Amino acid sequence: MSEAQKAPTLAKFASPVDRFHLEMEPLKDAGTKVAGIYCVFAPLELVRAAGAVPVGLCGKKQGPIPDAERVLPANLCPLIKASYGYALTNSCPYWAASDFILGETTCDGKKKMFEIMARLKPLHMMRLPTDTSAEARALWLAEMHRLADYLTAQTGIAVTDEALRREISIQNRIRTALLDLAACAAEPQPPISSLDLMGVFESRTFVLNQEGYLADLLALRAELRELSAKGVSPYKKGAPRILLTGSPIGRGSEKVVRLLEDAGAVVVALENCTGIKSVVGLVEEGGDPMAALAARYLATPCSCMSPNTGRFALIDDLARQFKPTGVIDLVWQACHTYNVESFDLGRHVTEKLELPYLKVETDYTESDMEQLRTRIEAFLELQAK
């Protein structure tokens, strides 16, 4: 697919840094506080209801990792090392703009890294339960109230039910629009590439004007419908269809997606935290907004949950909707929760879904690119037989 054949609105998602700076300047002039976030467990609605704006922080490139390894162990997840490296070198524009950081206890590596990061900027740690029991829900709701108190102390603005309901409404509409966009890949020949769709999803936490972002999502969906009606697609008929699950990826750590694209496959569903997992499930509107918010975020099917039955249920749903010909589980080296979960996932995919399964364990470097290329191409060839 040439650039001329792509949906015009895609250009608005291509340079999130430029868009961020453009939207940030008037907010900073008005005294708006910026909350830097790393995880989909950070409740965007609550941050905005307190008068701050949340922005995703950098952590998906190899560049700052050597600086991080002066402090952190080398045999640590690259996402954790990159996140700290960007903060240590002040080389992430979103970090530079952040007034404070929201951390979370999704894994032991991140939890301990946040202790060190707190020496660089004010940091609030969200203490996440490891299941969704009644006791866990009560603890998480208390954490939401504790976070609200912290945000109010930072911004001087008290969180009200009215503000929460307003923010819940806009984020629900954004989630719905993103899921509708993702559904494009369920078509036999999707009108958008896997990499472009990944960029649209990832940009969600870098855009400050939420109404503008929603308008762009709706415009992009309309353009993709037109392209689909014309039979325009970057993929050949019968291209292998891959459901990609596992650790978070994004710009700078998308090498497995690139290798799949190079081999002629389409990632029909990106299940991980930078993809569909971040937008499944709406916040219930009506009733106690804080309780509804807590319930929705705690239901996130992350591998830090034990047991993590939600991830398997989500993959089952995605397999029904997107009809993949194979499943690839991408695990970052030293990401222990996803690594341990891979055994049961592989058995689930091969026995229940009766689909080919490939586990890929790697890091952010390109040292294993040719090895990965060989494995991925062999995996795709098996599906063609």
C-alpha cells in the first residue's frame, strides 16, 4: 500500500511528540499539572477529574538501557530498564513535562525500580491486588480514594462525582471507537497495516485533547470503511493472520510485528497492554463512579493477576472475532509473570483453540533479528501447509 492509498487521518497519529507539545503549551501556561504514567492500571478518568492530564512515559527503546544498567541489574526486563533510563537521562519529552509520576506494583521489578525513580521526581505508588476477590476489590477501591487524595494535593482540585462521570463518558467513547477500529482487522483483507493500527492505539496516552482525539478516531474509521469498500489493503488475499499476545510493545520495540509484516502476515489482533487489552471493558455509567472505575480497572487481564483467567477468556473472544491462523506469545526477557504464564497459554491455544502457537522470548536489541526471522517464517510456512 502506497502512502497515497492510506487513510489521510493516519498522519495525525504519526508524530505524537509534536502533537503533545502543541497541546501542552497552553495547558502549562494555565498551570495544569501533568501526571506521567506507565501502565494501563493508572485510571485516566481519575487523573483528569482532579484537573491534571495523564501522559504515557517512554520505555520501549533500547537507547537509554546502557545508562539504566549503571544502576539496575542487566538481567532485568528491558521495559523496566528503558523506563528508568529515559528518566535518568531526562531524554523523554513526556517525562520532562511531567510534574509527578504514578507508579504501580504490577511486578517486583517495576516496584523496586519505582523506589529508585522516586528520587528523581515525586512518585505515587498504586498498590495493586493480585486477584479480583471481594477483599481485593475493597482494597483497590481504597487505593483509588488514596490516589484521589494524592492528586488533589498535587492540583488543589477535589475530585467530584460530576467530574468523574464526565471523564468516564469520554473515555468510554474513546474505548468504543478504538475497538471499532480494531475490528477492521477482522476483515479478510484489512484496510490498515498492523503497524499503523498499533501506532493509533499507542498514541492514546500521548494525546491531551481527548475530544479531538475521539474525533480523529471516528474520522479514521470512516476513511477505512471507504478503503475497504474499494478493496484497498496492504495485504495479499489469504495472508497469514496472527493474534499477538504477551508483553507490551510500541514504537521502538515492534520488531516482531515488523518481521511478521515483512513475511506477508497481518497481526489481526494485538492483545497486549498497548493494544486491545487496554480498551476492553467499559466503566459502568450510573451509580457510584469511583466504585465503577475501580471495578473496571481491576478487571484488566494482566499477567500480574493470579489466576489470570481473564487473559485466556479475552484470547478466546479475539480468536472468535478475528479468526487468526496462529498465535504468537511475545515475552520480554526477565518478564517472569508472562514467561511463567506461557506454558498454560500454549496448551490452551493448541488444545482448546486448536491453533498453532509460537513463544518468542527476546529483548529490545536487534541482535537476534535473523534468528527470529527464521523462526517466524517457519511458523508461517507451517500454517500454509
